[in-house]
Amino acid sequence: EDMFDDDEGSESGDEFSDEGEGSDGDGGHMHHAFHHHRSLKCFCCDAPDPVDSYQCPATSPPHVSCVECAQLLPKRDDAKGRPIKCDFCTNHFCTPYRTTCAQEHRFAHSDGGISRGFAGGPALRVVKEIEFIKEVPDLTFNRNTFEKDVTADILSTQGKTTTDVVRAVIDAHKPLKVTFGTGGGYMSAAGEKDVTGDETCCRTCALSILRTCLYKYRQDTKEEDLPPRAQKRGNCWYGKSCRTQTHNPDHARRLNHVCDQTRFH
């Protein structure tokens, strides 16, 4: 069973060119609108890119769409310092390639770790340069609020931020194995991938990295460094996969769940 159980749906950007397609068929108005959108030009079709003067070819220019604002942008991998694709989910984003995104205001603030690991723009950043949200996300410990609060207390006592933890854990485990989920915003790729800190990352994949690092940080914390209420507890047989911990506060407090499952029936 996966360490993190995401519940939200996913969506991804589409790659396409200006070439037309067949009839709308059974798609109705929605398909017609999308078909019409596919024929539009991007901002580099009629005018050169203001940074490096790139301009889309006149015939069948390759385009991708930003998953946050759905605007077209040129499909290219040679814009140094201005990536358009997340290395983990491979979704496309228009910032930092563009200065701002039309939907950037939707992501200006933290949502507490529900769908994103960092707030504001640009939407793509190098992992080791990310300033992560300050909160401990609920799904870090499978919605076990006791373990979440314990971890927040440890961070406060040690004077560390979530960003400090991510950088330290990645350095200690490089490459860090992170399991990316299928939900939480725009995720379209699942599975375990290596993280070194040098990758380009979107805000949703950053959340998976943040949760993994916080879990390892809490798991590696010595017993004597835990708050008294979290000391001298036996491990739950079902560990991090326990379902009871999510709805039974007494069970969550009485047993440690930051551990692996040892009973499977």
C-alpha cells in the first residue's frame, strides 16, 4: 500500500500543433471549444520571445499548454534557465518561461499542504532552491493529527523550518527515493523516482517531496528528542498504513505510527 493516499483527481497539459483535426463528432460544445483552442497561436508565433528572440516556425509550430492557465506556449527544451516542464510529472507550466501566469493568483498562498508544496510563482523551480510551505501537510502521516502535531513541535523546538528539513534529508539520502502520487492537483505520473535536489519541480510534486522528507525526519528523530507525550509508546502493528489512526485519536496517541507495517492480516 502506498505511503501516501491522495484523494484528489488529476489533469495534465496536452501537446499539440496548429494542424487541424477531423470533425467534432460526439464531443459536443466542449469538444468544439477545445478543437477551436487547439488552432490558436501562442505568444511566440507572431512576435519573437523578448528574452532570446525565439519565434515559432510558421508551419505547424509545436505547442504545449500550461496546466494552470491552459495558455499555449512553444514546446522547446533550449530555453536556458526557463524550463517549461516538471522533471517528475512532466506537466508543462508557463512560468518561469513567461514572467507571470494568468492563474498565478490562485496559488499565491499556502493551502496547508493540500495540493502544493510551495506558493506563488514561478510554478517551476529547482528543488534545492524551493522555499517550502511552513505547515506539516496532513497526508505526511496519513491524516494522523497527533503525529503531525508532534512533528511540528519538534521543528519548533529545534528551530528548523520545513525547508531546512527537506534540504538536510535530501543531502543525507541522495538520491532520495520519493513516491509520487496520482492525485493532489495536476499530477499525471505516479511511482518512485530519485530526487537529488537539482531537478526542476512543480508545486504539486514539491508536496510529495516535502511529505517524504518530513516523514523521514520524524522517523529518524531519537526517542529522547521527542516531546514527552510521544515517548515510550509501542509501535502499531499496521504502522504508517493503519486506518484506525485517522479516526481514533486515542489509538493515534497511544501507539507510534511512524513505522513500517508488521502485521498483514
